[in-house]
Amino acid sequence: MNRYEILSKGGRAELQIYGDIGGWDDEQSIEAKEVVETLGNMQGPVDVRINSFGGSVADGVAIYNALRRHDGEVTTHIDGVAYSIASLISMAGNKIQMASNALMMIHAPWGMTVGNAPDLREQADILDKYAEAQINCYAREGGPDKATIRGWLMDGEDHYFSAIDAHELGLVDDIVESGELTEIAASLRKTKFQQPVAESHVTPEVAAMADIKDTGDQKGAPEKDDIVAKHSKTVLAAQAAGARAEKKRRETIETVFAGFYTGDELDPVTAIREACLDDVNCSELDARRELQAYLAHKSSAPVIARESYGVQSEPTAPPQASKHLGGAVGGVSSDEKVHQAFTQAVEQRMGLRESTEGNPYTGLSLSEMSRAFAKACGLTGVDQASSYSVVSAVMDPSLRLNIGRGDIRAQHATGDFPGILANVIDKAIRVRYEKAEETWRAVARVGSVNDFRQAQRPAMSAFSDLLVVPEGGEYKHGTQSDVVEFLQAEKFGRMFAITREALLADDLQAFQDTASAMADAANAIVGDKVWDVYLNNPTLNQDATPVFDALHNNIGTAGPPSVTTFSEARRLMRLQKDPSDTRTLNLAPTLVISSPGWETEVLTLVTAQNLDYDINTGNEIVQKQATNQFSVLSPVIENRLAGATGTETHWFMQAAPGGSVPFIEVAFVRGQETPSVETREGWNVDGIEYKVRQEFGVAPLAYQPVVYNAGA
């Protein structure tokens, strides 16, 4: 059968979908474009007969939509298997019928990607969107609810349904007593069970199953477990055959390149070999053609760096010389100590470590270090090359020490020179970030989120009072008040560049200053978001009321910091109750937070050994001096609280951020608090571009642990 067939039966058109969905194979695959075009020319009722292991989501959704758009009645028939996206196509029918011995399988969309962590996270988000988009396709009247379908499409499991299961769940309308398992197996001879990664071939096990003869002993529908076991065996056997075929293909291609492959990463033969190994459609013949095409055009003259970097050629350079500095890569260093020595030398130049005794690279300028790095990589012609040529060469990410491990920093690995600089800059930013004097750390709880989707935070809850349980008596249910707040992370970042000219000028101070500025900026953006909560008084989700509000009883009588206003703020906090208003939370202040306008008053109040108090005796107010009760408070003076004009005078009293009822949470994506640094070969500049990224979200969680005072 060639892809699909349109037949005519008794005035009804019949569409047979027996094969993989999408362009896996020119002979067997069912592509959406041709199906859609054919359906567009048809009128009247259509029967769609399905026997497919699935395939491309995009093609499957397109076929589903085309069937839903069809003017006539569409009846889908699951003749054998409707797995993966084929099960979604079956849902397009106005009426869905399933053979009694057929199987349906629904699971989460899957795919492959290559890249760094953000690329993989982005791919995961895309797959989730595919799953969400498919939920409505499976949702039908009398069928499972959307929550159940979402579970099937997102839990990563394969969910198999016999005809009875599918009918009970409402996924199909009718069970048809037609055909035995042997007939389904026979239909499978018409497809090669192709997998998305490598072509699979029918194994003896699969062929034996497909050649079973109907002896007449099978009566009625087989047991569900029996069907699942036999179909699973068929699929696993086909997958195993595909793995063996792929292994054999790779071994054959490695044999083709055996006489020409040296392991040199700069040798074009290496790139051709790797491309052939990675391409599952590349056969032995294709590999030989690629290799012959390269050899036919390959010059027998020395390959030198004169064309790329202006380095003088050397007459002794062998035919397979490096493209870099005019010499052969006689052997790339695998000694990790060399890489470590370069890293420590740069760290020492940037003030991140003491001078390392015995390190041959300590004290060298960056251009001198670049020349030493090129030599360590085994390149020749380095001493005769200009400093600019050497620096240009080591900027190339393909020139690196072989230290046996990679890195996630964009195009660069830990073994190349830009990668070494990136590691040191990354360390400089982290050190500066952790030492930065930002006040947000004193007032906010640090948490973690998995991604950039909206996350929930249980603000707080409290049970009603425990009750006496008499001997032999029953426990009674209590009530629990649960409230949530929402928190969503954002991404912040900037880029800066290191040019070749900067390396030649040995301007490490500029790099250090830039790293410090980036670390300060990363800390500052977190602080901006935290202090915005105090300044802008956002609305809480739990009761649709601003944080500081009369309804929350957390606003004190306006006045400067004093014994009287401090006492009132402390009292207001101690009287706060849980959301159900049944239990006092017993909160106590630990912080007093102020703009610089009240810095002197705040520091005096919390540091004085004794304070003057006004005591009301009933007849008169008597002033007495007593031990300072507010010395337990830690002062936090924040410039942002002064506002744009620097004249704001409000202040706050707050409970410990790590206590039972925290006020604000700062949640970093996957717990990565310090900024991350990535690098790539410069595109807009002749040099290296570095990207600094900070990912976090900030949200208030409760109103009870903080009291506001307007000040003047």
C-alpha cells in the first residue's frame, strides 16, 4: 500500500491510514498535505480506517482538523492499533468504532533537542504546549474530563486501552466484532514500524507474529492483558531491531573513515565523519561519496594560517596541518593541570587568588598568555606570529585543550581560552554578588521555582481548636483556612564584550570592573523588586486587599520612630490572627525598616542602653527611664524607601523573614541565586560576548508580619 488509499464503497468514500504519520519514509508514511488535499476534493460521508503507531504531531493535528472540517459525516474505525498521534486522529470522527481486538494508546508528546539548559527547558515548555493543545481533541461528550486527559498527556506514561476500556471511558462509541489479532498482525506487514530516530526493520519475531494463521481456535475478543502483552512484544521487537540496525550502520561508516580519521577536531575529515554518524539516513554509500568528494578537492600543499590569521607559513608543515597558526596539531594536550594553571593565572591577575608558586603563567599579560595557550595546544609557528594573530587564533572556540569534559556555556567549552576567561569572570561575578551589601536579604525569604510558569504559595493556614475526645469517642473534623498567593519568575540580563584590542592591551581591570558592575546590577534588580512591595503596596490574592490596609489592622498612627510609635507597631503585630480569625499568631517584630530620613532616630532607639518612657499613673503622666526593650530589633536602612525625591519618611516594623509567617519570598529559578554567565564568539564585535542572566520572582505572601507607619 502506498501511503494511504481512498476507496469507494456503496456511495461512501473510504480513507485508509495504515502506516506512520508524517514524512518518516517516502514509501510508507502518511503526510498531512496529501491527505488534506484529497479530502478537500471529496463530498459526502467518509469512513477512515486506522492502523498506525503514530508519528508527527504536526501532521496528525493537521489530518485531525481536515477531518473535522469535512462537510460530510466522518466515521473513524480503529482496525488494529491507534497509538500516539494516531489515537488523536481517531477522535476526529463524528462516530468512532473500534475492533474488539484493537488497541489505543495515548501518551505525552515527545521530541528531541540538542543544546544548553535553556534550550532543553524551552523544548519542555513547547512539549507542554503541544499537550495542552491536544486536550480539546480528546475531550468529547460522554468521554473523560479534561483533567484526566491532561494526566494522560503529561505524566510521561504510555496509556493502553483495549476496546472495552476505550468504550467504558467514552473514547469510542461502538465495539465491532470483526477480525482477530492475527488479522491485525497481518495488516502490520504493510508498514515498517518506523521510529523517529532510526529506521527499524522487521525482525524474525515480528515477522513470525505477522505470519500467524487463524486456526479458528480464537473465539471472541482476547483478554485485555493478552492483547497488551502481544502488541507490546511486537513494538519492543521492532525497536530492538532498529537499535541493532543503527549500531551496524554506525560501525560500517566508521570503517569507511578508518584510514583517514586521526581524531584531530580541526581536521575536516572529522567533521564529515561525525555528520555521517549523526545522520540516520546516511548509508555506507553516502559516506563514501562524502569522503571522496572531500579528498578530490583537498590540496596536497600545507594548510597554514596565513589566509586566516596572517601567520607566515612553515615549509615543514605536514599536509594535514591546523588551520590556525601554520603548523600541525601534533598532539593536543590532555593534561588538565595545564588548563588549571591558565585558569589560576587569570584568577590571580584579577585578584581572585594569591599568586600560585611554580605556575609558569603567573604574571603574564593576556597576549603573552594567549601565545602560551596556543603552544600548549600543540600549534607551531606561534613565536613568529604577531600578537594580534595569536589573540585572533585563540579566540576561535575550536582551539582548545583536551581536558575531557565540556561546559554548558554556549559555543565554548572549558578547554578553550574564551571558556577560561568565562569561568574566571563567572567566579568574579559570584564572589562580588555574594559580598554585595544589598538590604533585601535581611527582609525576604529565599525560595525556588522550577520554571517561569505561575507558581502557588500557601500563605498560611490554621486548624480550629482541638477538641476533647472521650474514651471510645470519635474524632471530629476540624476546619482549615487555606489561602494562596501567586509568584512568577522573570528573566533579566545584559551582555558585554571582550574585544581583541582589550586582550592585547591587557586591560584586565576593565574586565574586573565590568564583572563587579554586572554582579551589583544582578543584586540591585532583586532589591528593586523586593522594595517595590513596600513602596507600591500590592494587592494580595487571598482577600483582594492591599498589603497595608485598615482592614488588615497593620497601619500605625503616623509619626516618627519613637517609644510610642514603636510600642503601637509591636502591639498591632502581636494582635494579628490567622485568616480564619480564630487564632492569634503570636508574632513578634525583629526588624525595623526605615528610609534614611529616620536613620538617626531608628539607630538611637535600637542601640540605646536605656530609654525614657511616659508612665500614666492615673493622676498624672510620669516620665521614667528603663532598660531598652527595642534593642532586640535589627535596623534596616534602605535608600529606595526615600522615594524618587528622597523625602519619603515612612518606616516599617517586621517579623523575621524566615519565621512561621514570612512577608516576602524571592524565588530563584531552580534555586540558582547567583547570576549565570554564558559566552559566545563575538558577532557584533571582534572578540567574545558574555551574557549575564538572573532569573527570579518576588511576591508578598501575607500581611500579618509587617506594620506600616507613614512617618511625618
